[in-house]
Amino acid sequence: ICYYAITHLKAKKQTMVLQSLGEAYLKRSTDARVSLHGYLVGVGMTLLPTVLACSILTSNNYSNSFPWQQLLCGCLSAGLFAALCRWIVLPVSSYPNYWENAKRALFLGWAFSSGTLLAVYSRDYWTFGVYICYLSFFHWSEYWVTAVTNPATLRLSSYMLDHSPEYHLAALISWAEFWLEALLVPWLKSYSLPIATGLAMCTAGELFRKLAMITAGRNFNHVVEHKKRTDHVLVTSGVYSWVRHPAYTGWFAWAIGTQLLLCNPVSIVGYTLASWRFFRERINEEERLLINFFNQAYLDYQRTTWSGVPFVRGYFVRV
């Protein structure tokens, strides 16, 4: 809807402000727009079933009169979804790699909408719906923030859907544990303290990681860079003045928070140990390269700033 309004108002030359906003929008990375539009359409899939279900479930009038309210809600939700499809997806459908990008964004948006429905309408399994929402947004935002802040390093793998076989296995194990425990010992999934803690950790971890990506800008990469680029600079401002690896701090908190949210006792321990080991090895590898890239500047930064992951010292040069 915003895209439609800005584009058409610009064509009519109504105001200089709207023209500048439209130009700024159109100059954004095509990859970012395709991903954003696809994700919004995927999320929009929840509008029709949600509004219809809400209108039916909240209606206390089951008389013989025609349900005009339910029909109106259904028409409005269908119209909104059609508008999303028409004015958001079609303007960028000529992009060469459109479907490779859009289908991932659509899938993640659909997952978010499905998680929303489960969270809203399930009394016993709502936490799994919230978890799906966090998981969906995490993967989509990894790609979108990279597309906006550092498009030079953007790949389809930036969605991180194919991160590693170990990552997929850990997710499957956590899902299996949740549903087995929910069916066999449902009381285990009703503790409010771990759920509230998990919600806080997921939210804070997500925000902290994305803030780190935005602060680093072109200096952030999803893969370890073994050669220094000419425009590579050492970032020590913002969240990087608090910890050396804020993106890993956020991811570490987010990963543990997802299992606290699901009240998965086995996976809480497993995710904590596996994530800690992964980040320890990754930080050691990165810091060995960063010392080689920036020499004394990184050594000074390293001595005054915490790594960001508990009990991970990092790679230090022995003098």
C-alpha cells in the first residue's frame, strides 16, 4: 500500500517531499524490496483466515438473520490480501532471480502467519506458534538487513535456511522434544518463568544482533573473510564498544531463548553447549584473522572489550 501510494503520488508530482520519499524507496536494493514484498504477502496470508475466524468465534448471534458482519470482514480481509499481492509483488516480478528470492520470503512469511494463528487460537501449544514467529523473522531479517546494509555480500544463503546440517538437526530435535513432552507431560509446558525469560531473550537477542549488523554495515559478513578488503575497517563504536562480537552475543541469547520459550529441558542444555562451542571456535578463528588485519589496533581493542559470549576469551597473542 505504501509502495502504491508513493509511486503514484510521485507520478502526479503532488509534493516535493513525497517525490523524495518515492525516489529514496525506489533506489533501495531490488533484492531487499523483493524479499520485503514477498514476506509481507506471506504474512498477509493470515489476514483472511484470522479475520474470518475472529468474526465467527466472537459472534454471539446465531439467529436466522444473514451474517452481514462476517461477510463484510471476510470481503475486507480478502481485499487487503489481494491488494498486497497486486501492488507489492507484481511491480518487482520482472527481477531476473525473482522466484529464488521471493519463494524463500513467501515461505518465511507464511510460516510467520501460521505461527500467529497457532499462538492466537491454541490454548496448549501457543508457545510453539510464538517460536515459529521468532524463527521466521530471524531468518528473513538476516537476508533483508544484509540486503539493505551490505548488498555486496548478499547471497541467497544469507537467509541462513541452509546454515548447516547440525543446525537443521538441532531444530528437528527441539521440535520432536516439544511435541513429545507436550503430549506425554503437558504440565511441563506451562511454566511461566522460563516462557517469560525465553520471550525476553529472543527479543533482546534478535534486536542486539540486528543492531550489530546495522552498526557494522559493509564490515559485516555471514562467512569468515580470510583476506582483508580495501574498504574493511575495524568497528569499535556503538554496540561494538560494549562487546567485540555483538552479533554472536545476540544469536547466542536468541538460540537459548527459543528453547526456554518451548520449555524444552533437554534442548536448553544441548543448545547452550552446542552454541557455546560453535561461537568459541568461530571467535578464535575470526580474531586470529582480525589481529593479522589490524595488528596493534585490534590487540588494544581486544584487551579492553569483552568477547560477548560467556567464558569465551578469544584468540590472544602470547608475548
